[in-house]
Amino acid sequence: MEQNTAENWQECIPGSLKLVEIEGKGRGLVASEPLKGGQVVLQESPILTFSAFPLKHGRNDEEKAANASSTYYCSHCYRQCMVSEGFSCPSCSHPSHTVFCSYKCLSSGLSKIHTPWVCDALRQFRHCSLLLDHQPEERQVQARYLVAAYNLAITSPSTFKTLLSLHGEGRQKDVDSAMFLHSIISSLSFPDGFSAPSVETIAALLDKESCNSFSLMEPYSVNGGRSARAYGLYKNASSFNHDCLPNACRFDYLDSIKDDKNSTDLVIRMIQDVPPGKEICISYFRVGLSYCERKQRLLDYFGFACFCDRCKVDESNDKDGSGGADDDDDDDSTFIAKYMCERENCGGTLAPLPPSNGNPFNIMECNFCGMLSKQKQE
Ligand SMILES: [Zn+2]
Ligand SMILES: [Zn+2]
Ligand SMILES: [Zn+2]
Ligand SMILES: [Zn+2]
């Protein structure tokens, strides 16, 4: 599989970052100049997005669809919209299946992400009992992703090539799902010159999704925390390595950005000041997770073990029997006290608001629940 070299990736990376080889980690991004807490180091639009919801919400789907007060999301910009106020895809079998918030999203959506091929593929999958009734719900979301990915191969081969260049070659754990998904995708009809992707390509695409996708989140609620509304894959943002004590974090502003063109943009902002040459890392999940949860997630989704300072300490505590879940190490507790959101069920990361006219802000924003708070003094 073709891998982009560091040189041709550098062109698209903002001047404040540099893509380099990092010992033991592969590629990573380092600061090429002094960076300030709150500074935006990357704002990027996705290669592709797909809905986080299964094609069918269980047996009572029709009942739910009939409940017109339930909220839907624009299939193009993923902002909340009501079916009654939006524009439905004229070819979908049910008006609630694909809704767009505006005429602009409708016309853009129908020509790019919800093309006749996608519409047809999703309609067929909605009638596929093997997929809906005999597989875990997660498989329906994977099917959505593969349709979105293969639609790129048809509509934008260069973007599909970018997707294929992301990290993830296909892992043993994905083989069964890839074989099943291959069997249902092979039953679709393809435009002239295209055929169903192979099991190997599907397994690689699934791995790339698992290693590189960012969740675009539902609003925070005290009871439920936050869940994903959609997922997006981003070319440059996927070059950030993970650290359980990150110095940068990601934000998304699905519902709050007025311009529907940029609602799915991902923003990476510095948590702290960082000198040139230092690697910029984000946490691939909420920083509040325990050692065991972090270890499990990194292995399951990303396929690696973390040897960051926090994990080293937690691991030795774990071996002592003092309980790795307690973050009682100095570095940890300072970081957690200063940069972890205290709101119930949150555990998000706090980063200062972007500096204005070069002056740092002492207002912190949580990347998970969005709450603003005053920066705590050291
Ligand atoms: Zn929209
Ligand atoms: Zn449709
Ligand atoms: Zn770690
Ligand atoms: Zn929070």
C-alpha cells in the first residue's frame, strides 16, 4: 500500500508543525517554533465523514421515525435539524433516512456524499436481514463507512488515495467482519469501471477507520456524558501521536459553527506552552480514563501499547498492587488537577481559549462538554 513520504505531507501541514520520524513511534508532529497554550495548531476539514448511527435502530425503527419530535442530523454538515424543516433525499425510501438542513447542504450532499450510488447502496443494506438482524449493530456503522469510503474511490480518486495512505494495514481482528462486509458489498451494483473492493482492501479500510477516526460528538449531558454523532477521518490530524498526558487536544463545534461548510472541521489547540522541537501529542480519548481502560482501548482500537510517562508510573503501581487506576503520581495529579474537567461524567481535557493579539487567555474550555472555566493557579 502506498505510503506518503514525510516530504510531500509537509506541504499541507501548518508552518508551526513539522512532520518527523520519531524513534519507536514512526511519524509524529513536532513544534517548529515556540507554541503558546491555547494556540490553534491545526484546523482541518475531513477526508470523509459518516454517521455513527446504525442503519436501523432495532425493531421499532418505524415507531421512532414516526415520532417526529426526535432530532435528526443533516447528512452533510451533521448539525441538528428537524425533518419537517429540512430537505429529504428524494430517492431514499423514507424521508427521515437522509435529511439535509438547508438547500445548500442538499445540493452539495447529493453531488458528493449522498450520490445516487450511495443512496442505492444504503437502501439495499436497509433491506439486508443478514446485516440488520444477524450482526452486531457496529457492523451497520462499518457498512456506512465502507460505502462512504468507496464512494470516494468513485467520485474523488485522489481523496481515496489519501485515505488509503493513512496508517492501518488490516488486522487479524477485522478479518471476519471484512469477509462478511465483502459478501454484502459484492451484491451491490457498481458504476462502469468499478467493482467491489477485495476482502484485503476492506480489512485495511476498517483498520484505518479504527486507527484514525475522530468522533464528532453529541452535546454533553450529565447523565449520559457524550456520545458520537458521526465520525470523521482527517489527513493531517491523524499524524498526531497519542500521549496519556497530552500537550494539545482536539475540539469540534458541530452545532455552534454557523457556516455549514466548516461544521465538521477538527481543531487542534495547545494545552500548554511548548518549546520548538518537542513532539505535540493528543490523547485519543478522554484523559480521565484509568490505566486499565486506556491500555485496553489503545490495544483494541489502535493496536499499540503506550509507554508514556503516565503509563510507566501506572504500570509500576499496578505491579506493586497499589492500583494503577489511582492517579497519585506527581506529574499525573498536577496535570489532572489543572487540565481535566471536573464536571460530572465528563473527564474531558481543558485548553485555554486561543490567545488574542498574542495575549494568553486564562479562560479554559473543556474539549468534551464545552464548559468554560477560569484557569487554576499553580
Ligand atoms: Zn447541513
Ligand atoms: Zn437517498
Ligand atoms: Zn500512556
Ligand atoms: Zn467537561
